[in-house]
Amino acid sequence: MNTSVSELPGIKLFDLKGRAAIITGGSKGLGQAMAAGLASAGANVMLVSRTLDEGQIAADEISKIYGVKAIAFQADVVKEDQTIAMAKAAIEAFGRIDILINSAGINIRGAIDELTLADFQKVMDINVTGTWLCCRAVTPYMKAAKSGSIINLASTLGLVGLANRTPYTSSKGAVVQMTRALGLEFAPFNINVNAICPGPFLTEMNLPIADTEEGKKFIVGATALGRWGELKEIQGAAIFLASDASNYMVGSMVTVDGGWTAR
């Protein structure tokens, strides 16, 4: 099949100018990095966190650097009323919701007989229930607009196992399946649902094991690149999945892991 250059307008595929994004867990770590990435492509962003001051500092910095509208919103993603208020606030601020990135999450490590039921439930509540509630909160607006991009933060540990991680691996496995199911459910409404599966990024969550034997052997030593990921290295995948460049992707998992799962 011959296609002319005029039929391949790739120059604007990654342009997010005028679009509005909600990023949960947006005040730090991968969430903040992805918010900055979307802003660099022109998107206005709402950074959602449980601490308003942290979110406001991050939002002010993004606005100053990229010249977009960046605001902070305080919400606990496991509280249904707060996720509904989050979506309404985004509509009030931007007039639209084009992108949702579910980046809020926690990790509690330990052998199963050392963990409590409360530990397990806390991880599942934030990583799974929180993701589900935020997806549901934006659904009416994206369905009405007949467009949108939802990006869930799964993990390489939602694809492969690791000892002493039952809460986290269970939760991220659930996010993988949620992404696939919602991708099928939302496709008729022109809403793309996909997930990023980060590997070993040196976030606050991973600092406790950064210099341990476990970190060196099972994380850094297991990657093809032989190092932790830098926060900025998550941005390309986020921009891609938020943009028109990924329009034909439904329920896909994009691994960004330095080759960890390739081995």
C-alpha cells in the first residue's frame, strides 16, 4: 500500500497543547515527572496529592518553566467523594479532562508471615481501589466528550513476580487487568486506556533498598542497562500514551524498565 507524505501528518502527533490532564500522586516522584513531561508538550495539568502544599510547590514550578496552567488539588484517592470533587475541580479549572494519569501508589515490603492484613489492604486500597475510583470519576466527562486518555501506573511487578512483595505485586497485577478490561469497555467511546509498567526507578518508594544487597543484585544487577532509571526517563512513555500517537493502542502495557523484564 502506497501512502503519501501528506497522509502521514506526524509532526503534531505528540502535541498536547490545549489539553487538560489530572495526575494523581503528582507532587513527587514519577507522578511529578510525568506531569512535567505533559506540560512540556503543552498540556495544562492538575497535580493531585494528599498534601496541598507539596502539590502547589510542584505546580508553581511546572507553570513557571513551561508556561502552562498548573494547579494543585488535595485529595485522597481512596475516598470516593474526594475523587468526584477532583474531577469537578478539573472541569471548573480547565473546562475539560483529556488525560488522567493514575500515579498515586504505595509499596509495603516483607515476607507474608511478617506482614499484617492491614498492610495488604492498605496497598490494595491505594493502588487498586484508588485507581478504579479515579477512572470512574472522570468517566462521565470523557464519555460526554467522546475522547480521552487514561494512563494507569502498573509495574513490571504486575507482569513478573518477586519474593517478599505480595501486596505490591498483587495490586499491580490487578491494575494490569483493570487496564485491559477498561480498555475494552471504553474503546467504543474513543477513550484510550493503557498502562505504563515502570521498572526500577530511584523514587522515594525505592530509596530504602537503593544501597542494599537486594537493590544491587535483584534491581540494578538485573537490568540490561545496569542502573536505576532516572525520573525524566518516564516522560516519553507518558507523552506518547497521552497523545494522538497512541490512538490505536487499547489495554496495552508499556514497559519502561531498562531491560529488566527482557532477561
